[in-house]
Amino acid sequence: MTKPDLPSRALAPRTKMVHAGTVRSGFGEMSEALYLTQGFAYESAESAAARFEGSEDGFVYARYGNPTVRMFEERMAALEGAEDAFATASGMAAVHAALLSQLRAGDHVVSARALFGSCLWIVETLLPRFGVEVTLVDGPDLSAWKAAMRPETKLLFLESPSNPTLELIDVEAVAAVAREGGAKLVVDNVFATPVFQRPLELGAEVVIYSATKHVDGQGRVLGGVVLASEEIVRGHVEPFLKHTGGAMSPFNAWVLLKGLETLDLRARAQAATAARLADALAAHPKIASLRYPGRADHPQHALAAKQMETGGTLVAFEVAGGRAAAFRVLNALQVVLISNNLGDAKSIATHPATTTHQRLTPAQREALGIGEGLIRLSCGLEASEDLEADLLAALDAA
């Protein structure tokens, strides 16, 4: 197997998405090879022993690593600017591993309150079961992060923009709080994508992606990835995942490698559509409120301009009339699909209060700004004029 040499000069992210991490077999294939295998044969018993003790380089078992999966990891690491990466079976497997692999009973975590429902379950329900204390804070309030720090604080955790209200957190400022307290900042960057926001450059130590979303971008497979220093990935994340089994399928890794080739093009087209739709929706009389980080009326628009390249691919808007009105809008859509995924080539709308965040109490949803009329819109690759006509017609019908 050979690894093609890339130019020594710095390459643009879009080029890295196509070429980074590629390894070719002796056949010189153009598309990355798909290695569907559970195990690997050794030349000798001595070689097997050396692989297991780590003195000989090579693959041991598909749960530990795979050539196709490794190409995906190296491409994501090159794109993110990380020393190393470990791929997982899903985005939530990545969140689980990134947090649990670095914690033990008696440790303390400070987390933003505005999280995806399953992430909130991990920090609010799972971690305390294992003796890890968690303090939830309002993410944009920097003083709250500072006040929550303790000597035993090991990790700070946030997503920005948040799911589903697109609340932003100053990643650089929170990273400084973490460093001052001897802790590490973990950032779920799935909404911003690696195209529009780079948390490691802002001071984070660990970045997580659900590759299921924009990286795949075509609704095909599940996947996740944890990106960090070699010390964190090999010293904490790798042994955790090797022994708990959250490995990525080689087939999924191959699909995600193909997705990365067009990620930059797709994300930029989707963000341009999101900006257009946000402007069109904001002017409609049935919209009670709208959030899009790229608009000047977003509460943290200045922060968005500072740490994000664009406003992103998602729009959140509240329909006047609550749940009944939101359901009428969703049911009147003809081009935009109803689903709970995002980052897809197909535009998707969901009602967070009854889907992604239905587990929360009404009081919790209210505190997070998740109203009964809230709709989260993930903009796809359809013609923006068709999407605009579909959404405005649905609002008029409601």
C-alpha cells in the first residue's frame, strides 16, 4: 500500500476534502478502496504478538481499526487541523466516547444547557450515574461558565450553534475559561460544519461531529468522529472505543469519504439558500420570530461574524399559533420533507418540541426557547426559489 505525496505547501480545505488521507493498494485505484474484513492475517506468530504489543505497525481487528476507516479519520484530521481522529458508529457514540473516556467518578463537568436531546441525556442523566457531577449553564453567559468552575472540573462541553434554536457561544472565551481552570473544552461542531467553523483554532481541545449529517449529506449512513491531540485520541478515546465497541463500519467510512469530496460545495450552496429563505420567512406575517446567525437581527450576529464563516445551513422560526399552526405548516409542505435529520441534500423540517426534544419537560423546553410553534429547517440542495415558494405557500395555507 502506498500513500500518495501531496504538495508540501498549505492546501485549501476543499482540496484536503478530496485527497487527504488517501492510501492506494498495488492496483492504483482512483476511488478509495473498501476493505470489508473483520480481522487481518499475520505473516507469523511473532508478527501477531508484535502487533498486539504495539511494536509493529499494522491493523489487528476491525473494532480497533481498518484501512478504509483510517483514511476517513486522516482526512477529517487534516480538514480540522487536528493531530489525530477516531471514527465511531454514530455521532452519539462520538459524544459518549469523547466525554466518558476522559472522566471518572468524582470529576466535574460544566455544560451548556442548550444541547441536542441525546447529548443532554448523557450529561444530565448518564454521567451522574457514574459519579460525575454536572453543572448546566446558559452558554452565552461567560460569567456563568466562570462561576461554575471547580478544582475538580475536568471538561467543559458545548455545541454552537445549538440545536434547535441556533444559540451561539463564544468558543474562544469559553476555551480560555477552561484553560485557566485546568480543564479541556469539548465542542460539538455539527451545526457549523468544519467548513464554516474551526473550534481547535479557537482554543478547544476536542471536536466532535455526527458525520451522519453534513459529512454524508445524502441520508445514507450513520457515523461520528472525535478529533483532538494524539495524546487524547490514543491515550483516552481509542482504548475506550476499542473495548466498548463503538467502531465505524468500513462501508460507512467509504460512503463518508465520498461525502467529504463534495462537502465544501454542498455546505456553501446550502448556506446561501438558508440566508435567502431566512430573509423571505422573516417578512411573513405568520412568523412570530426567526433565528439565523447570518442575519443582523440574530442576538449574537456579531459573534457569528467573528467565529463562523457564514450563518450556516439551518434556520429556526416560530409560527404564530403554536403547535397546531406549526403542524399545519409542516403538513402543507410539498418539497420540504418532514424528518428529524439535518445537513441532507434534501431540505428537511422538524418540530423539535415533539421530536428531537420531546423528552424534555415543558418548563425545560421553554427555558431553552423551544416553543410549541418552533420549526427547525435544514436547507438542502433544491433550487432556492422552489423552496421559498413551498415554504411561503405552506405558511399561507396555515
